[in-house]
Amino acid sequence: MRVRIKMCGVTRLQDALAAVAAGVDALGFIFYEKSPRCIDPEEARLICEQLPPFVDSVGVFVDKKRNEVEEIISYCRLSYAQLHGDESPKYCERLARFAAPCHVLKALRISADSTADTAREYNRVVDGFLLDTLHGERKGGTGEVFDWSVIDRLGLERSFILAGGLDCTNIGDALQRVRPFGVDVNSGVEKAPGVKDAELIRAFVRLVRQGEIELQRAMTKASR
């Protein structure tokens, strides 16, 4: 299976284009004022307008009023809304209905105490999950890895994207141990918050593709 790659925290056109050139599948734009990577909808729209076909744009929101989220989705023509706050299953369901064809992803902040209850009510109302690290009051972008073994007990019924401290030093291990549908990188390819490093982006994508080949070889060997 081809692992999808999302790069989050985009604030500059040159970083977006570098990611696209490297083979990134989706770009994340953070509309959360407390984030050092927050971007204005006008700036996000200008970047989105210059993306080629088949590159998805993802809006990241934290406990924002649903009508405001819908306005930004429409204005920037976003492909996905990624909800990183305490949005209820009903909120997710209504957003999916009224913001269509934009898809809805629910971010789950994972700790050693996470159980199937964390995702149970969301399984039927979202298109997928993003798994990130629980860290106090921070809503994401911690740059820290969580215990991946916890994923097996979450009872996820939708595909998930693995996030939380991924970079060139651990992505190979993550693919081997977790086998996610997609991966989300942010600080792992940055020079500074919101400023990406083109060489790190290329290296990260290259390692994901190498990891796919190694996984395929392992699966082929196991089936013999």
C-alpha cells in the first residue's frame, strides 16, 4: 500500500511548492491563533490556488464555531477539515454534512491511558483519524512521539494518519511497527516554526518510499 504523506504547518508558498515537488500528497494549514504556524485564510487561499491537481489541502481547526469553519473551507476550497479540539461527534457529523464535499478528520490526542472509548463515537461520523501526542493543554504540534502500541486498543474503524514527532530518524521504524494509511510531518522538516527545510522534506519523502519497499518485501517473504 502506498503511504500518503501530509506536511502540516504550511505558511509559505515556497515551502508548499517544495513539498509538492518532493511528492507530498497533502498540505496542512493551521487556523488556530495560538499556534506559531497559524496562517490567515487569505494567505492560505493564495497558496491553495497555486497547487496542482491531486494535491489535497487540509484545514486544521481547534474548537472553532462550525459556521466559521465552513466559511474558511469554502473560501480556501479545502479538501479536508482536521479537527484538533474537543469537537463532539455531532459537531463532526454536521460539519461533514454541510461542508461537503470537504471531508472530516478527527484528531485524537493519544496517551498511555487512551482506550477504545477515545474513538468509539467518532467511528461512524468521520472519514478518518489523525493520531497525535497528548501533551498537557497543547492541541498538537508537540514534536513528541507517543507509544505506538496503544493504537491496537483504540478500535479504529476508519483509516488513520500517524503524527506526533515524526522525522527522518524515526519514520522508517514507524512504518514498520504501525503501518499507517498516512503520515503527518511538521516540525520534523522545519528550520523554525512555519519555515520548512526543502532538503529535509525530500529526505523524509524518500525514507517513506524506501519504507514502503521494505514493507512489501517483508509481506512477500511472510506469504511464502
